[in-house]
Amino acid sequence: MSNNIKKTAIITGGNRGIGLEIAMRFARENYTVFVGSRSDLEMSVLNIHHVPMDVRRSTSHQMIVNHAMLKTGRLDVYINNAGFSEWRPLSQIDDEFLENIIDTNLKSAFWGAKAAATALGARGSIINVSSIAGKRGTANNSAYVATKFGMNGVTQALAKELGPKGIRVNGVCPVLIPTPGLMSALESPYAPGGENPVQWMQEFARAQSALQRLPTGREVADMCFFLASDAATAITGQNINVDCGVLPQ
């Protein structure tokens, strides 16, 4: 960090997978980190504190912001990371599924930004963890794709709306990251993983990635930290691919 001031970050869904990588990255940089999720952390990490919350509820986002402000007196970064992926063809999408994926992946980003904006200062940062699925559609994935396209639009719009207050809003768009959640989702009969998701991921990397590999959760975390840092003070309203060149833009 550029100074010795101890900053504060909130990360939704930061108890496992990419979210935990992000939480650990900020904790290593001396941030006090509050992780909001329904289940506790997978491991104990210094400077990371779990706060039970349901990201689908606006009141939960305001609660975790209030908690962070009470404990540290400041909020510097709010990361909307919580979400889930599930492949379903149009014929299998019902009200319950659509409501849940929209509430979890998209509406939670609204509620997080709304709560964060009440506490972030003039150099505050909101980061939305989206996906390259928010930039191109794929078969049997319309619901998830819709939420991520929506998140990218929210990022762009809120950058304009909150910019006059000095708050920057950016998104990161990873390609497939082999987290337990994704590998489980790839086992669906509607997902592209087939009978061997690990092999399918390897073949996807060789065929689709410019670097012939896929990024790690730690590389996504590094991008989030960069976007929150003083090195990125002129960057806002961007949805940046972290994809090893799968979707060059």
C-alpha cells in the first residue's frame, strides 16, 4: 500500500473460491476485510472477519456496511462478488430459478452499491465481479448471461452516477475459473463440461485461450486490488477481462 493507513474492504461471497482469494489479497495488503456470506469462511485468515448475510436482501448490505463502519470507522472498497452459475436451457427455466439467479447475481450488485455509496469517501471504489459471459452469450446459459450483461451495464451507469462524488465503479470479467462451485455446475447435463469437466476445461484452454491456459482466482484478486489502488485512480466504468485472451477486445 502507498501509506500506512489501514483501509477497510467488504467482499460479498468472500468465504470461498474467487471471493476468498480476493479477501486474502486485500488482507495481505493490511486491509481490514469483512466477508459477507451465509456460510462461514473456509479457513481462518488474519484481518478477515465473517459477517452472516443474505446478499439477495438490501438490508443485509446496509447491515454489513454499518458493521464495518462501527468497527473501523471507514469504508474504502466494496466488492460485489457473490453469485452462482447454473446452465439451464430455456425450456427448463422457471420463475423460482430465474428469480433466484437474478436476485443473487444482479440485484445484489444494486443493493451492494447502494449501501456502499452511503459510506464510501471521495476516493472509494466499488468493484463488481462479473464474467465474460456478460459480453457474449452461450447455449443453455441465458439466465446467467443476462445477469452478467446486466451487471456490466450497472457498472457503467453507476460510474457516471457516482463519479461526481469521487467514487469509482469497475468490473472484472473472468473466464472460467476452476472453483468448486464452477466444477459442480459443469456437471449439469445441460452444461458444456460433459462427463469429464476437467478434461473439457483443459481442451477449452488449449483451443480458446491466447495463452493456452485459464486464469487463476489469485489473478482475478490481483486485478481487483489494482482497480482499488491508487494506481487506478483514472479508471472507472470499465469491465476488464481477466481471461488469458479468450475474448480479446
